[in-house]
Amino acid sequence: MESLALEWLNLLGRWVHVIAAIMWIGDSFLFMWMDSSLTPPTRPREGAVAGELWMVHSGGFYEVVKRRYLAPHELPASLHWFKWQAYTTWLSGFFLLVVVYYLGGSAYLTDPAVASLSGGAAIAISLGIFAVTWLVYDALWMSALARRPRIATVLSCALVVALVYALTQLYSGRAAYLLTGATIGTVMAANVWRRIIPSQDQMLAATKAGTEVDASLGLRAKQRSVHNHYITLPVLFTMLSIHFPSTYGNPYKGFMLVLIMVVGVVAKYVMNFQARSSKLVVAFGAAALIAVVSMTLQASRPVMGSTARASGPPVTFAQAEAIIQRRCVNCHAAHPANPSFPQPPNGVTLEDPKRIQALADRILVRAVITKTMPLGNLTGITDAERAVLGAWITQGAKVEGGR
């Protein structure tokens, strides 16, 4: 009953998280596009007008006018805020982190081959990283350096690289990628909560009081919105990457993650500026993408010794099955012996020969090439055993009778 409840909590959390994220990211894309598409007013307009925009959608026409701030007589009866999408995305994401990673007996979180961390220490450190990263980032962009955005941006990028390095030295590859996204996502949500919404609140309060509006508050809010906008694609990648071990299982997983984040930022830049994009920036993003492809291809060559080659000594199914029974079935069984998994992970069971044969390619990727299975090498599989599995699979993954 407990495992069923956790499964439904997981499903509900993911559902809410995805819906809220779609709304938040969609808002970011739309408003950044509108800002970049504003044109000077075509007729005289009152107030601090920054520009106007016409759109057509769903059978109607929309006229959008952006004002940098409002005069008292311009206050509308109803003002729509865009904040709950961000808060709901973060809260549901943190809920999932607790359900899947913190309550999962640290099976997904730690890897003894990376660092000797207890489950409690791993959780405490991750929470500390969330807080410290936000405080350092916010202090940087609230300091005098914020008036020199190029320098502040370079320092922010260095902070991200340091974050990735630290996480990949402490956690399993899968957890490091996800925690990178969770940390940056925390910064994004905190930007909305602590800087963007309060700035707009202060501007509205001044308007209602009939006092001068500090337009710099709007510029600060816009600056943080731009930050959130450009790191959206990298964060999305970290959330999706946990399903693709060729990313977090790469020998240079930290470097790969940084490169993919560069690709994501450049892709967003090109989406924003299109034909006006700087060729240098585009070339930088293309170079990062080529490096990612090269690293992926390099890692896909399983250097497991002569027994991993199809031309090596024959390996029987009995030999491969014995390894799978010792090292994999502890979790991948109809009723796992590992208490961290009330159900087989991803519904994968490896107790039936035909099932093992059908999943041979997947076993090759997870257990031989990327070495991301068993999780944290909980069962102590050796490189020699991985080589035997690789040889059996590359020789055709045959079971008894040559099938």
C-alpha cells in the first residue's frame, strides 16, 4: 500500500510540475518575444509608453501596449500577475526531489565510486548548495558589478561551472545533473519571489501613493527575467537527461553538461534574435555542440578489452545470466530484494531469458558503455563482468539453442 501511495504521489507531482513548468516557460518565451517585437507607437499615446505590438490568434486581434510604469489615473481595475506558475513549478519540483531522491534510500543520489556520502549528508549538502548558490548569485547582481553586466555575466558563468564541478564530485552522475537543474531552478524561482515581484510591487505602491516611480526597479526586474529566460533550456535539459545515461554516464559528464548548457543558451539567443544573431556567438554554440557529439561518439566505444569484441572468445548465455542474477536482479525483479525499490525500476525485470535478450541493447548501454547500472554499483559489479556482458551482447545476445 505504501509503494502504491508513493507511486501516485510521484505521478501527481510530475503532472503538476510539467503543467506549471509549461505555463512558466511559455510566459517567459511569450513576454521576451513581445519585448523584442515592440515597435514605436503609431499614434500619440499617454504615459511612459515603451512600444506597441499587434497580434492575431484564436480568431481575434490583440493590441499590446507596454508602459514602463503607470500613472495613478492609468491603474486598471484588474491587473494580471504572472508569478504562481513559477512558485508552483518550484514547489512541485522540490516535492518530486523529496519523493524520488530524498526518500529513495539515496539509491539515486549517491555513488560510492564518486564520494563516500551518507544519505543524510547528501541531502543536507544539496539543500545547502541551493541556498548558497542563490545568495552568492543574488549578492553579485545586487552589487556594483551589476552595473558592468559583462563582468557579472562572466562571473555568473564561472559560478555555474563551479556548481557543476562540485556536484559531479559529490553525487552520482544522474543526481549531479538533476541537482544542477534544481539549483538553477531555485535561483530562477527566487528571482521571481525576491526580486521581480517585489520590484513591481514597489512600483505599484508608488503609483497608488502618487509619488515618483523608481524606474530602476523595473529595469532590475527585467534583468532578472532575462536571466531566467536564457537558462530555461539548460534547466529543461537537466530534467530530461536523467532518462538518457549517455549524458550523465559520460566519463567527462561535468564538461559535457557545461557544453550542453552553452548550446541551450545559444539556441535561446538565436531564437530571440534570429537573423540579427552574432555570428561569433552562433559559432561558439556550434563548436560546443560538435564537442558534445564528439564526446558522445568517443564514449560509445566500449574499451573493455579483447573479450568485449564480437570476434573474441565465445561467451554463453549461462555466463551472462549468472552475472545478471548476481548484480542486476536484486533490483530488476518482479519483487526486488533491494528495499529502496518496492517495484522494479522503470518496470524492467531481468528474470526471464527472453526478457534479457530483448533488453540486450539497453543492458549494453547502461551496464557496459556508460556504467550507470547498477545504481552506484550497489552490487559491486566488476569491469571483468561488464566485459563478459559486453562480449555476449556484441556476439549476438544468443540464448540456449543459438536463438
